[in-house]
Amino acid sequence: MLQEAIKIAATYGIQFMDVGDTDGVTSIIQEFPDELVQSNHYLLFLRGASLMSAESAQSFSCLYRALISFCKSRDCNLQIKTLGLMIAICYQKNDLKQIQSAIVLIPKFKAAAMSKYARITLLLSAFMKVVWDDKLKLGSILYRVIEHISFFELLWDYTFKMAKGILLYRSGDLKAAEKIVLQILNHQTALTNDLWRSIGLAACHSITYLMRDIAGSQKIAAELASIREKYNSDYAKGYALRLVSYNKYQTRDIKGAVSNMDESSNIFARNGNPIMACVERITKHMWEAEYSSAVPLAEKALKDLNELVSLKPGQGFLESCQAVVSSVLIEANNFIESEKLLLQSYKTSKDKNALQSMSGAAMHLDDLYFRINDVKLEKKYLIIWGNTAS
């Protein structure tokens, strides 16, 4: 009788999860005592799925244990389904190490041979990982393959669009990325579940501020703030404040931008996301240098950059922050160290074909060579900046 109840719960819970309805999953899993949940891999899967946005560490732990059991029982479909949820959690934390720890558990070739579903979802999982690992050239190849596939589940389609948006904006195609923002906002998964909506909004938030779309950024920030109030989500609040700070900076309320970015950094740190906390501090130092002495800020920025290097971030955060720190060094008249960082940033970005980061590095290199009166190199990077920015 009990096993039959678990089987029915798992069937309905998985159906809820496939459309991103974590509230539906929660309504099922809360009917079972914790001892039973901890002893059954199907219930562990549902517990992990229900906690994804609220308790990401506990969620990952439950899903990891469930995945080990699914691998032992050779349930390939649930292996891949579980892996997809774990990758989404890792994205929230910018934790590439955890993604790798999950992927190595999957017997990939056996899974791919089992079913069309397993092959498609395994391919999508690979796409999500390479995009979040900032392997843009490989991501572009996988994208061209996946683009022609019809997904069985709305949640997989939603996560594909999130990764697609990141790939497009990192590759410099902001107009195409802007269309993805609308698709994410109007996707049934986002309309069904606020917590998945917050993950989608966080995934595409950079697109609006990179395009200097103040109204678009305000809309996303307001939605994230609303979700934060409804669910007490620090995850949503951190990204809401991040967008608000960029809006303030772009409208020249620099001190207001610094204040909001400082608060955002503290929230990310509290929420267990040291990479984003570090990125926010580095950005804050650059903005502060517009009205405060740059020398002490440059020292702080270099310290934070060293910390970021140790965290091994993905999504181009390292190259972007190298360029940002270099701008503080320029203001502090530390041209040698600034040039070193900028050339590293530019080379890495060029090797990846990350036009967005190439443009930023070229802009700062143009400024650097203007200040030290190197006309030839200033002209070179001015042209590159113009070409990549367009």
C-alpha cells in the first residue's frame, strides 16, 4: 500500500516538475514523513525539486543522493531529469565545480543509448554546462543542433532559453538576446511558478542593462523585488538590487548605485554566492573611483580580483572583472598593471569569441593608450571597440 502511494506521488510530482510547478511538488512531498523521504530516492528527488529556489544547498544534497540511486537502478530518464535540476541549482550559485561533480555520475553512453528522451536531455545538459562554463564556440555548435529539436517538457525548453540568452549576449548578439528575454518572461513555466521565473529573470538580467534599456531593467528589477517580498528570497533580492544599481549608475546617480551594489554584494555573500558577491564589490570600486581617491580602491579591487580568480568563475566574469579592475588602476595611474590585466582580458575574450567582453576590454585599452599617449595602439583599440560594440 505504501509503495503504491509513493509510486502515485512520484508520477504526479514529476508531472508537476516537468512544467516547473514547484508548489505542486511541495504539496505532494509534504504529505510524507521525513524518515520516509530520506529512505526513498523518488521522494528524495521530489524533496530536492521542491526546495530548489528556497534551500538550494539542501536541494542539491537531496538530488545528488537521488541521482546516485537512479544510476544504480539504471533509470536513465530520471538520471537526466535530476541532472538538469542540479545544473539549474549550480547556475544560481555560479558553482561550476558542483555541476562537474553531478555530471560525472551519469553513465553518459548508456543513457544516450536508452531512449530518445535521454539523448535529447543529455545533449541539453551538455549545452547548459558549456554555456555556463563560457565555452562559447562549443556552445554555438550545440545550439545549432538543439535549436531544431522539439522538447518533451516545458521546463527543459525554459532552461534551454535561459542558456541560449546567455550564449547570445556573451557572443555580442544583444538584439537576438533581447528577444529571448521576452520569451522567458512569457514562457508558461515562468507564468506558472514565481521561483522559476526569478531564475529566468536573473539569467537574462544582464541583457537589459548592457543595452541600456532602463525601462526593461526597471521592469525586471520590480518583478524580482516582488518575488523577494512574496517568498523572502535573497536570491531574487540580490539580482533586483544589482539591476537597480546599474540603472542608477546609467542615470548618473553614482553614489546611489554604489550603495545598492554594496547591499547586493552583502546579500549574495549571505546567500552563499561568493562569486557574485566578489563581482559586485569590484564593480562598486570602479564606480567609487569616480568621486573618491583611486589608489586605495585599486588595492581593494586587486584583492577582490585575486579572490575571484581562486573561485574560478564562469560566464566571463573573470575577464569582465579584469577590465573593471584595470579601469580603477588607470585612475590610480598604475598603467603597467592595468595594461597587463586588459591584455589578458582581451586575449581570453577573443579566444572564446566573447564579443561582449572584447568590447569592454578594447574600450579600456583605448582609454589607457590615450592617457599614456600611445597614438598607434590607441587607434587600434578604438577601431576594435567600435567594431565589437556595433
